[in-house]
Amino acid sequence: MSAATQAPGRRPRTSAGQAPAFLQNLLRGIPVLPSVVLLLIFMAGPIAYCIYYAFTDLQLTGASSSHFVGLDNFTRAFADPNFTNSVVLTVAFTVGSAVIGQNTLGLALAVLMEKASKPVKAVTNAVVIAAWVLPEVVAGYLMYAFFYDQGTLNNILSALHLPEQTWLVTLPIMAVCLANVWRGTAFSMMVYTAALNDVPRELIEAAEMDGAGPWQRLRLVTLPVIRRSITTNLMLITLQTLSVFGLIYTMTRGGPGNKSETLPIFMYRQAFQNSLIGYGTAIALVLLVVGALFSAVYVRILKLEDS
């Protein structure tokens, strides 16, 4: 009897020695099982604890036990002007130093390095990548020495007979933005260098024959071709910048006052300086949601580009 004439309720027979389909799928999943277990332990586990503690009044000192408080921590946060200030500074820091600063400067360096000589490429890559590989705290101390009242920047301004500034007091958020651009531009530069190498040369040559200048070739040919790399780079540097802590804490500790207190700094103060672990964890959960929203936007853009 052929398969087409078998009874509707009867399972098709498998060939001799062939495992059932569900067993085959199970065997295919065994190689990734260790990765799944590690993700559950080291990623899903801490996130689950974070969600749980965000709804409690857990403290480092004082109360010996925690109690479920519902949405009280979130209500307190959104009613706190310091939290609102931290959200605004976090968005400004992320947009200014990552979306605009690192992304634009990294693309500019990658484009310029295409036409540069080998010695210039080697020196530029060494200088830019050296800042990126530095530990965050070390980079923070270097930038603190650069922007300090008697630091390198003011010495340069003094030598040029230009007015000096107390950068870390009057413009702290701008100082940490520039420091983050200096430290993180290398990543964007390497992403765009790889993307530019994949741009078909015949497209560039055709644009040159049509009389397009360098800016027109970049805007009309290169950028549309590497748009997926641009979106991917923006997503990665945005998520990285949202969690920057050591650089800002080393340079300003969120001050003066709260002029450079981004969400990671605000969360640290509430959890470990004020001993409010439950409240600080709620802030961390808000930061996680902000990162998820940015990711969702970028993933949506990638899907639109694919379609």
C-alpha cells in the first residue's frame, strides 16, 4: 500500500534504523544545550532576581528581611525629580556620545583611512584603538587629568591665550560625553572599515564616471550600501553607552551635585550608598527596559531594510 492510500489516522512508517523525527530534533539540540544552561544560569537567573527584588523593600542595613511592596519603588522613582534628571542625562549622554559622536567620527575616520597612506593608517589605528582597549577606569583617570582645572586642556588654552574653563564643574556632562567619544570611537571605526571594504568598486567607479564628487558618492552610493552596518553599529554602541559607569564615576562621580548623574550612577547611589537595594534594583530594571526599547527600535529598522 502506498503512502497516499494509507489510513488517515495511521503514522507513516520509518525506514529501518531511522530514529523518529522528535528524537532527531532532540539529538540536534544537544550541542547547544551547554550554552542554553549557561545563559539560564548567568543571564536569565540574575535578571529574574533583579525583577523579584525590584518589587521588594530590601535594604543593605536596618531591616533584616524584605517585604513585597508592589509598584512602590517604581512610583517613588517616577515621582523623584532626581530620577527624571538622570533619565534626561542618560538620553543626552547616549545620543551625544554614541549616536552622534562615536558613530559619526568612526564613519569619518573609516572613510578617510581608505585614501590614507599605510604609515598614516598604522599610526591612526594604533592611537584610536589604544584608547578603546584601555580599561574604563584608566580611561576615566586620563580624561580627568585632561579636563581638570589645572589639566592638559586648560594648559593648552592658556598657551594659546584663550579663556580657561572649569570643565568638570561647569560642563560635566559635555566632558564625559567627549571622554566616551574618545574612548569608544575605535569600535565604530572598525565596523565601518569592514563595511566599506564590502562596497562594490564598480558602483564607486560608475558614480565617478557620472561626475559624482566624493560627498555625493558617500551619500548616494556608500551609505545606502552599508546601511545595515550603520544600524547594527548604532544598536551595539547605544547599548554599550547606556551601561557606562566607571568612566563617569571616575571623572565626576555624577557631580557636581547631580549634573552628570546618569541612570547607572543614580542606581549605584541608591543601592549601595543609601543601602536601598530594592529601590536601586527597580532603577536597574528601568534601565534594562530602556535598553530593550532601543534594541526593539533598531531591530525594527533592520527588518524594514530587509523587506
